[in-house]
Amino acid sequence: MSHRILFPLLFPLLALTACAVGPDYHAPQTTLPAHYQHQAGSSQPQLQRWWTVFDDAALSQLVEQALQSSPDLAQAEARVRQARASLGVVDSALWPQLNAGARSGRDQFSRNSENFANIPFANPRTGFNDQRLQLDASWEIDLFGHTARSREAASARLDSVQEQQADVALRVAAEVARNVIDYRGWVARQHNLEAQLAAARESLRLTGLLRQTGEISDSELNQAASNVASLQAALPALHTAQGATVAALSVLLDQTQAQLLATLAAERPVPATLAQAPVGMPADLLRRRADIRQAERELAAATADIGVAVAEQYPRLVLVGSGGWDSIHEGNLTAAASRFWNVGPQLSLPLFTGGRLKNQVTAREAARDAALAAYRQKVLAALADTETALLRYQQEAQRQHALQANVELAELQLGLARQRFRVGEVAKTEVLAQQQLEAQQREAWLASRQAQAENLVALFKALGGGMQGK
């Protein structure tokens, strides 16, 4: 067939390249409640660099260092580069493919083969030299969108991996903030326990003197000694908790524990929290939460995969060609008589595959349905996470308010006890007992303040933390 006839016949086929079979993707419609069940207000939270809310320079420094050097984020960034390269591989199918080859060798045909069956002269008995230079070209015309759908799927998966990177960044930031808060809490509670233990030891010393004079019984002395032992037994757990948080930070930031302790050396109180945490509206979670955005992109990729499977049931057209020089004579490889070429379309159509292609479409449709269910689950889980974090934050705020009142009352009682001691109305043991009571109330308040700061981190995390995919 001449090229004058061949190429006009190709134009209708080329016009079909805009036709991509399979379902077109539409983002799922999701209905969320207008307000959170435990919502106190609807103001929008400031999620960009949310960790600065805690007003702790070391905490902010470590979070921002982790976002630059965390091994978890290094892995996530590598997965993004891998997905971007995979998209580039798919994109390459949109362009003609050209390969070059060269050959130089000595050949000997079989004298009994079909190569010489119909040649009316004697078969050659010796080998011959052969030199060849060749270019091969091919270009698949995307008639039914096989390549287009493949690119659509690869692009959506790149978006998914980028959203996964944002989710990892949020989890790393939240874990660093939580561990710094815990470290501050354990240190503050250790100091409070040491003050309580000092008062208990002084009380034991005075109780021992009173026992020597016979003013008190052995049981009162034993009670004082037991109190000291109990407080001493609580100290190792606080030291262990501090060490565990520093070890966790070391993994998150890829820093030595000595470096971290130097950063945390300046003592700070347990970070304060917000009087009322703004959360916005539930619908905001769809754009804020990286894990929801990731699930939506996975759904888009799974939908495009159906189109790829459907396109494999249709004809595929490839334009192929080759050309070059081939000679068995020395010195005339580039002569005009040594040139060869061929060009033309190749059309393939699957006729019988034993149900493989049909089942492949069914499998991709099932994967799409699973991705849709996973997306809906992510949305529901995000709503539940936020509701739970908000409820815990509000309830702990009420508890902390009551514990603060107890601490203030204990401080007042301790002040009165000291005044009465100075004027000789009570013994020093009474002051020490009141001092230990105040430390007990403060321990409960410090534990609540630590828990409340953790709850605020959990709330920021549930809201999406302002992290965006790259």
C-alpha cells in the first residue's frame, strides 16, 4: 500500500485519540454535620505553625528542626521522588520511542535450511562478514485512552504520596511537641515531688525527736517513715519518663540525647493552653486533613485504573519504522545500495483471552469501590478524632479549673500555718504537713496541665495541623 493511501486512512484513527474509555472521575459528595457536638464556638483555628501557641522556644525549635531533618520525613520525601519518576515513565509513552543499534559479525547460514531451498545456485560453503547500522522507531497512537488513563492514575498517585508526606510531617510535629510537653511536665512534677520529699524527711526527723521524748507512738513514727519511702519510690519513675521522652525525641530528630538535653536545659513550666480552642466547621476537615486528601487521590487513581483496564479490550495502534545500512562487503556500508527502511502501522486487537481482560476490569472496579469505602472511613474517623479531642480538651479544662482552686486553697492554708507557727500557735510539724498537702494538690494540677497541653496537640492534629502536600 502506498503512503498516499496509508496516511489518509490514519487520520480517522488519530482523531480517536481524544477518546478515553472508562469512567471519568468525580470527587465524592460528602455530607458532614454543620457543627461539632461539643463545639463551644465556630471561629477558625490558626493552624500554620500551631506549635508556637505553647510559647516555648525550645519546643518550637525542635519541631521546626524535625520538619527539616526527621528520618520519617526523609523516607516520605523519597517516596514522593519515586512517584514523580513513575509519572515520568508513564509520560514517556506519549512520545515516539527511538533506538539505535549497530552490529558487526561473521555469519554462516545452514546449507540445509530453508534460506537456500529455492535458490538456483550452490549454497555458500564459507561464512561472510556483515555490518549493520540501524534506527528503530515506534509511537503508539492512544486511540482509546490507555496511556491517558495510565497518566491520570500515576498523577493521582503522585498527589496521594505528596499528601502522605504532609500527613507524616503533621505526625512528626505532633510527636515532637507532645514529647517536649511531657518532658516539661515530668521535670516540673519531679521538682514538686522533691519539695514534698524534703518536707516529709524534715517531718520524719522531728517525729523521731518527739518519739524519743515519748510524746508520740511508734505507729506515728512508722507512718512518717512510710510516707518518706513512698515518695522516694516515686522518683525513679519520673526520671525514667524524662529519659524515655528524650530518647523518643532523639529518634524523631536524628540528634543525640546530649544535644537534646542542651536544647531543653533552660527550665520552662508546662506549656499553657488556650482558654477556648477554635475548631471551625466539620466540613473544613475535608480540605485540612492530609489523610482525607490522600484517600481522595487514591480514589481518583483507582477510577483511572478502570479506564486502563477497559482500554486494553480495544484495538491498539502503533506506528513503527526502522532504517539504516546493511552490507556484507567491506568498505561500502554507507553506500546507497546498502540502505534499507520500512514504515507502517501495526494494529492489535484481543479476540480471545479466556476472560482475563473482563475480570481485570471487574477487579479494578472492586478496587475503586474499596477506595471509596476507605475514603468515607477516613472522613468518619477524622470527625470522630476531632470530636474526641475536643471533648477531652473541654473536660480537662473543667478539671484543671477545679484543681487550680484546690492548689490556691492549699497555698492559703500553708500561708496561715506558717503565720501561726511564727507566733507559736502550732508546731513545725503542722507546717510541714500542710506543705506536703499543698504539694499533693499541685501534683494533681501539674498532671492535669500536662494532659491538657497534650490534648491541645491532639486537637491540632485532628484538625489537620495546617500541613499541605507539595
